[in-house]
Amino acid sequence: MANPLLEVKQLQYSSEELIDLNLTVKKKEIIHQVSFTINHHEFVGLVGPNGSGKTTLSKLLTKIIEPSNGHILLDGVDYVDFRPSWKLHQEVSLVFQQVSSQFIGTDFITDLTLSLKNFGWSIAKIENRIKQLTKQLHLKSLIKRPFRELSGGQQQLLAIAEAIAVKPKLLVLDEPTAQLDSENTFLVDQLLAKIFKEESTSILLISHKPIELSLTQKLLTLNQGTLTGNYSTNEFLLDSNLLKENQLIIPATLAIRDYVYKLTKVQLPLVDLSINSLIKAIETVLC
Ligand SMILES: Nc1ncnc2c1ncn2[C@@H]1O[C@H](COP(=O)(O)OP(=O)(O)OP(=O)(O)O)[C@@H](O)[C@H]1O
Ligand SMILES: [Mg+2]
């Protein structure tokens, strides 16, 4: 079997807090001995309740913070050997939980130009990449408008486009649709599906809502800083007991399936969490 793209080995992270004027430091372990792999061109989800350590892990995976112990290897190269850190940021891109904090420029073109210049790209190469991305991801109407005039959903689409501009081997997205309505969530999902289909990048999609991870192939579960499982997405998302054990929100379609079972002992054959799947399942059982 081919070597994994990313190997996370016994990763540990403790934060340090000053607790009094004598400079006493209190250590708090946030990530405990986490190990997992991500393969080349794999779409992986990371799910866990609020405060389980998802954002902290995303910062470790993108070398924004350094682990207290353990190792991360990208294509067999230890993260400690990516020095300075921007060398790693060309290979692993992060879309932040709060996208507005990731923009330095006022609009997409200035922001992406600044960031690609920092990676040593020539202006001609940058212009080419912007042209290509704009066409591929249908962003023409957005790229010149100031970020402050754009909706959260539009900013999210641009933040994702910026993150893939360097053609990273791994794209990490921390709760990209948490603040969005269902229409914008659909647009972001469509964009991610397109990126996964057309690019060779692997994707790690992070959320506290299981339903937002339907696009993924496998799911890692995080609880109180500990990795508690590694499942195929469909197996996990359709299993209410597993969701409950992991203190996750039960999607509405699953709650309805379970309620129908409780009342009638008839198991609706859901194939995914969509309303269409629920309607089909009801038709199958009734017809
Ligand atoms: N710099 C820090 N110093 C101290 N504690 C921190 C720090 N950053 C995070 N924490 C704590 O670590 C735990 C994990 O936080 P983190 O933000 O990684 O969780 P999360 O799973 O992303 O949560 P959410 O779903 O709310 O985004 C929380 O208890 C949080 O209070
Ligand atoms: Mg978070």
C-alpha cells in the first residue's frame, strides 16, 4: 500500500497560562496522544463537540502552533524539518474558523497577490493562477469587491479559493459552514466537491455537526482532546448510538427514522442524511 500523505504520531499539546504575578505557569493538556493518517487524495472529516480540540488540532496540522510531544510527517518528512514554517504552508493550507481573520488585503486579488508573493511567486505566475482559479471556481463577480462588502458565504468561497491557490497537498477547513445558511452551505459543499474532483489535494473537513461531513470518505472522532474513533462516513452518520456516544447532534432525518422505528418497529432504509433519502425510504416502506 502507498505511504500515507500525512502521519500524525502520538501528538500532544499543552497550553501554558500565567496564573499569578509570581509568573506561576499552569499547564493544560488540550490534545492527548493523537495518532491517525490521511492518504493521498483522501477526503477526511474530523468531528467532535464544542471544545473537543478541533481548532487546536487544525493549528498543529498547519504548524501555526507546535506540539508539546509527538510528530507529524508529510510525505515522510517531519514537520520540524519544514523551516521556516511558510515552507509547510505551501503544502498544507488552512481555512480558519473565522475567515475574516485570515485576510490581510482588502479584496481577493490584493490579498492573494500578497500571500503568493510571500511564497516567492512572480507577478506573471500570480496573475495566471488568479485567472485560472476565477474561471475554474466561477468567482468572477467576487474577486474585485472589498471583503467588507461581501456576505459571510461569499467570503468563505474566496477563503477556500485562496487556500488552494498554492496547490497544497492537504487542505484543512475548520468549520467552514458553521456561520452559513443552507443556501451558502450548499455553495461551499459544491465548491469542495469540485476541488476534490479536479485537484489532487487531500481534504480534512472539520465540524461539530455530523451532517456537514456527508461529503467525506472517512471520519475521525475527537472527544476531550482524544481521538475516539475512525469510521467510514456512511457507517458513522447513520448510527444514532455512535453519534450520541460522541455527544454529537442527531440530524433531523435520523431522529425521524428513529422515532418511526420506536412507534412502528419499521426501520426506514435511509442511505444518507438528506430529506430526499428520507422521502424515498418512506415511499419504499409504504409502497
Ligand atoms: N490558547 C489556549 N489556552 C488555553 N486553553 C485553550 C487555548 N486554546 C484552546 N483552549 C482550550 O482547549 C479546548 C479545545 O479548544 P478548541 O478551540 O481547540 O476546541 P474546538 O473543538 O475547536 O471547539 P469549537 O467547536 O467551539 O470550535 C477548550 O477547552 C479551550 O478552552
Ligand atoms: Mg473550533
